[in-house]
Amino acid sequence: MMVEIEGICAPATFPRLPEALAALWRSLQLLPLGDVQADTLRHALTRPGAVELAAESIKRDGRLYLSFRMNGRLHSACIRPAEPPPNQE
């Protein structure tokens, strides 16, 4: 799974969705988010059933997309399947 926080950090790859969700939450915790935003993102990424809901979103939309405001600017966090390796012939 590929995790990216637009404008904040480069994409990173994780072997499974639970690890990707945990890594995204750890990264978001380091940002200067307000209490309400942090609680909302924590709930979305760590609540019971978060992995199943994220998997459903990725299956339906091709990605899990979360947005948040920081320093007066809108940012997005995305989890999506990692690109398959290029065909090497």
C-alpha cells in the first residue's frame, strides 16, 4: 500500500493496509493539527473496523482520501494500492 501526505512527505510503501493506516496516523500525529481535526483523523484511522472501512473505500474508489487544514492550507492524505512493478523483459 502507498501512503502519501500531499505537500508534507514523500510517498511510502507498506506491505499491508493495517501497517499503512498505522503509519499514516503516526505521521499525522506529528503535525500541528487542532484537537478536533486530530480526533477526527484518529477515529478514521484507528477505530475498530477502520481497516475494513478503508479496504471498502479503496475497493470502491481506488484509494482512501482524507483531507485536513493546516496553517491555513488544505492538505490531503491518501492510501492506495502500490503501483505494480514495471514489466521487466
